Amino acid sequence: MQTKRTILYATCFAILLMGGCSKKTGSNNAEINEKKAVMATVKEVVEMEYTPVLNFTGTAEANKEVNLGSAIPGRVERINFPKGSFVSKGAVIAEMSDEMLIQAQIELEAIRKDFERISRLKEKGSVSVMDYDHIKAKFEASQTKVEMLKKNTSIIAPFGGVLVDIMVNEGENYSFVPSVSPDLKVKSGIATLMQLNPLKVKIEINEKELNAIRKGQTVEVIFDAYPGESVSGKIAHISPILSPLTRTSTVEVVIPNNGSKLKPGMFCRASIEMPAAKGIFVPINAIHRQQGTGEDFVYVVNTDNTVTRTRVTRGESQNELIRIPELDKSAVVVIDGKNKLEDGAKIEIVK
């Protein structure tokens, strides 16, 4: 009886042992199946010549802008142009009350007569040099006062432009009281004059790209309001300092605006062509976009037919090819089958 029990226990143990081995073997087979090479189509990268283009966004502004006013408070007697009209350089835009000017001119005339009389007496030696110098200084000061009042009685356009705003109407008293405009600029004055032809476009250029930018360089500008039209401009100014927050330099591009079709405040896109260079291009379908992110990758094939998942940035495109600066000219990339791959996976190349 004892012998039978021993045989039964031994048989059960053997069955359990075989079952465990069977499961382990099945697990190993699953791992082998998981590591089976993935069928993939590959392509060698292409080295090509291309024209690098730097792209930026910007906003149009008036080439020149000035708020015109008087250094002396007073009443606005007359405004000679309606808002929105073109004003030539040197034209009188507004006329201020001239009571102080008339008074100063009367004083000047009286001092002039005294000065002429003292000058004649000086020639005869009848007055001292001190008295002569005193009346001469008084006469010159009176002349300066009259000239200053003349400048502040007539508000003259310093350049040709469009009268875009009138802040003080005829008959109102003007005084220097700053205000904040909708674009958060401090402004004051009687009228605002802008030069709208040409226009100025401001773009921000990263410090890494500044070495490729120079004054006088051609810039192509496209406005969102006129998507099919490109306007050629020139770089007129490059800021000598960078913003400590953005590490960018403000660059001003001057563009023609014949017919005043373009308006200050319009959004635009600017592009600058660089000298021709050589770069590495891959088929566009070699790029894999990680789901839920904006990151791009390619799978680079190694000599042992494994792949390395490489993060890349997109450059210029030509004929269904796109430039990838992170690759060298000996690289081979996966173009089909990449959705089944992961970093380090083994592939079987399909010809």
C-alpha cells in the first residue's frame, strides 16, 4: 500500500513539472515571436543643393510717425486739413492763438528802437560798453522769443504724410497732457502725422541667425490680407542690442506702399533667402510624427539591421523630399513599416 502511494505522488509531481516546463517553453516562444524582425522598406538619404530661407512674422508700421503739438499751451484757432488727408512737407496743419506772439512782436519793436539809438550813441562814445551790451542782449533775447512763439503758433508738417488723427479740435484749448493710445503708447499733441509710403515692417530675429543678416538685404513680405501678393523690401536697420527676455534683435524692413493699400497694424510673414548650400534630404514619408505631440522622428538603419529612433527637425522641401539637418549623408532611413517599430527594433529589409 505504501509503495502505491509513493508511485502516485511521483506521478503527480512529474505531471506538474511537465506542465510548468510547457508554460515556460510557451513563454519563450512568445518572446521569440515578439522579437521577430519587422518587414520594412528603407531608403538612402540624398545630398542636394538648396536655398536656405529664414522665415519670420511681423507687423506693419508707419515709416515715420509724429504727434504734433505746441510747446506753449493755447487755443487752437484753425485746423487746415481734415483727418485722413495727405499733407505735404512744410504745410501748416494747425494755427494757434497769436496774442502772445503779437505782444512779443510789439516788445521787440520797442527794444529794436532802443538798440538802434544806443548803437548810434556808442559810435559817438556817449554810452558805456556795459550799457550797450545790456541793450544788445535784451534785443537778441526778444528776437529769440518772437521766433519761438512763431514756431509754436503754426504747427508745420516736418515730412509729407497722412493726417491720421486730430486730438484737439478748433476752438479747444491745448495743453501738454499725455494720454495712452490703444496700442499702449504714450501720446500727446494736436494731430498725428504718419508717413505711409513706404511702410516699415518689424521682425524679431534670433541671436543664432543674426550673423546671416545684413543691412540692405532683400526681404520678401506677404500680408495675410493679400495672401497671393509678395512685396519686396530692404533691411533698413538692425538693432545693436538684443532683448534679454527673448534673445532676439529687432530688424526693420522698409517696403513700398504705392496706393496705400497696406495699412499699419497688418500682420505679415517675411522670408529672407540665404546663399545656396548643400543639405541632407529624405522622403517626406520617412518622417514619423509622435501621436499627441509636435515632435518628428525618423528610424535610422544600423549596420546590424536594427534601427535607432532619431528626433529630427524639418527644413526646406523639394519635390517630395525634405531637408533633415540631424542626419549625415551615409544614413539610411525607414520609409514603410515605421509604425510597427520602436527604438532598437530589428528589421528585415524589403527590396
